[in-house]
Amino acid sequence: MSQLAASVMLVEDDAVVRKACEQALSLASMAVRSFASAEAALEEFHRVQPTVVVTDVRLPGIDGLKFLEELRGRDKGLPIIVVTGHGDVGMAVEAMRDGAYDFIEKPFSSERLVESVRRGHERYSLIAENRLLRERLPAAGKSALIGQSSAILQVRRLVSALAPTDVDILIVGETGAGKEVVAKALHDESRRTGHFVALNCGALPESVIESEIFGHEAGSFTGAHKRRIGKIEHANRGTLFLDEIESMTPAMQTRLLRVLQEREIQRLGSNESIPVDCRVIAAAKGDLKRLSDQGQFRADLYYRLNVACIEIAPLRERLDDIPLLAAHFIQCAAERYRVEPPELTVEVIMRWQQHHWPGNVRELKNASERFCLGIDDGVAAAKSTGYSLAARIDVLERSMISEALRNTGGNVGKAADLLQMPKKTLYDKLHRHALVAADFSPEPGKSGAR
């Protein structure tokens, strides 16, 4: 959540009304700069940097409607609250058509003013937060590990450490958690110049998987009219990604183990050994160790692949990543479908952070695309206690603590100051939310307990 401070620009030519409004907003802990004319306010606009503007519709010189037009040109998302007299309701309606956020009719209570300004500020804060999210997103077309949770930060560190090496890697995670995205990131950050070749072992019939992986010579079987280069050979000097490796047949497991040991292949129908410089990244959605212990997966292949392992947490365990991921998917969908990206509201984020996400990131991508198209996103609000006030506050608290730790590089003392709470209290909350301060440090392994 954004911690953007409220900055109110108040424009009112009546000195008494101006003073009363200024006092009401100041008592509500909002910073206020007041002006008697639109001209004076425009001159100071860049210094004030308002998050909300309150202006009378009738002003000397530039009136409220022209002032509104000028402000909209400078900052389209800026909430502008128009104050009108009893006979100026028609002008207020016109102002709303021109993009004003709200209008207040005189006489009004200080509570009405403060409430309208507070809602306007929250809206502007969300817009600013969405802008920040988009700035944090990686360049389009590049493999990206999007997120800000401690779990995804750990994955990023492992990718950075392992990518330049030639070690084979096992990636473990639920369906839709992003295993291929991690594999592509490993390839992109490696020194390898060949192709990234992906193969889903569970999607191919047993009768063709051997030919797909190793290739074949012409005439090696019925229908093999010409030589075919297999996936391993095509990935020479590159990376072969084998998804759902737990579904690979025992015979194929034996052949793959030989490739990993010898770094050479033989096409079907050939006795010629072909050397390959291929890095293998395997992915499993199940527990390969348990399968090997049960005799359902070769133990020697498991240990050969498990030299380095990257585990990807399910989306329900890294709710802090939802705003960034959703912003990315919505932006991509808007570009693909050529529509204006809709505003990702706090209500939508909170509802999505209460969802269980059995389909993980893949399900979130689908929901984001549907949301971008303005149709039902398919995510129902959590029922009963799952969407209780306490649960929503818990999600918000974890998000704000994570944001404070990111802003302070994992320094618990500074984060406690930022959150205005005792350091011991923050430590208790870190334990309750399973957050590790060191995960937010820009230097891996460096303690954030300061």
C-alpha cells in the first residue's frame, strides 16, 4: 500500500471560508496550501505537488472550470473537488462532466470536506502506486521473475547465482506456479548462446517421446521419411527444459541419465554418438524424492538432477506478489487487445489476495486478462471468516511491513521507525507473518536485524 502523504491545494477567494477549510483539513493531519486565485495556485503547482485540489467554482480571473481544465492537462489523475454556491449546481454538473472528482455545495460541514478530500487522496495514492508498479515491471519480451515477496526474492538470488554455471537444475512447484518462467530466466542470464527448448514430458504419447527427445534417422520406423533433429540436439549450446519429468517412462529415464553422464546422444536408427553441450533444467510438480523412494522414479537420475534445486512457493503463500503480477498481466493484456488498462483498485487487490489460487500464477493471469476486458474475472469474494475484517487487516499489515523492509533494505530498526512501532513489536510481527528481514537486504545473506 502506498504511504504517499496527503498534500491539499485549496483555492477559495472568500478569506473566511478559506480559513475554515484550511483549519478543518489541518486538524485532519493533512498538509494544506491555500490560495485566493487560480493564477496564484498555478504558479505554485510544481512546488505544492498536490494529491488533491479543492477549488471554488466562482473565482476572480480564471474561474473554476478553466482552472479544472488546466489542472487536468498537467495531471490527468489528480482528484479535483469543486465547491459551489446554491445557484451554481449547473456549473458543478459541467465540472463533473469535465472530470472533476466530486463537488460540495455551500454551506457544508468540515466532516463532508475532510471525507471527500480523504477519499480523493486515497484514489490518487492508488494511481501513484499503480504507476510505481508499472515502473518496477521489467522490459517487455525479457524473462522476468515478477514479485516482491521474500519467496520470490530468494528465487531471484538462486537464479543469479546458478545461471552463469553449467549445473543441471531441478525446479519444484505446483502447476501454474511459474516453473518455465524460472527456467527461461536461468537461460537468459546464463552464458549459453544456443536455444531455450521446452518439452512437456506429460503431454507427449509414449510412442513419440523418444523420437522427440533424441531425434531419428530416415527409415528408423514406419513414417520416418526423413531425418529429424531431437530436442536435446536442438538445444546444443543452449538449455533443455523438461517439464513434468516425473511422468517420464522408466526407459526414457535410463536414456536421459546416460545423456547427463556422457553428454552425447544417439538418434533412433543410428549407432553414431553425437556430442551435445546441453544444460538440462527439469521441473516437477510432485515430490521426486518420495517417488524415487517408492521406486516410481530412478533414484540415480533424481540425485543427478538435484545437484541444485529451486523451489517455487504457490501464489497463496506469496500474496505480496499479486499487485505486481496483476499490474503486469493487465498491461500486457491491454496492449494485446488494444484497450485502455482499467484501474486496479484496492478492492480488487484485496479480493484477489483473499483467493486461494489453486491454479497459481496461471490462474491470476487469466483473471487479470478477463478483468482487463471488463468481464467477470472468475474470482469470487472469500466467504465467511475468509474475508473477515481481521483477515483483510492481516493481509494489509503483511504488505505494509514488506514494503517498509524493502524501502529500508531489510533494516528492522529503520523499518520500525517508518511504521512507527517498537522494534520488538515488529520482530513479533515478522515471526507471525513468516517474514525474514535479511530477504529484503540488497546484499544476499546480510542480516537485517539492526
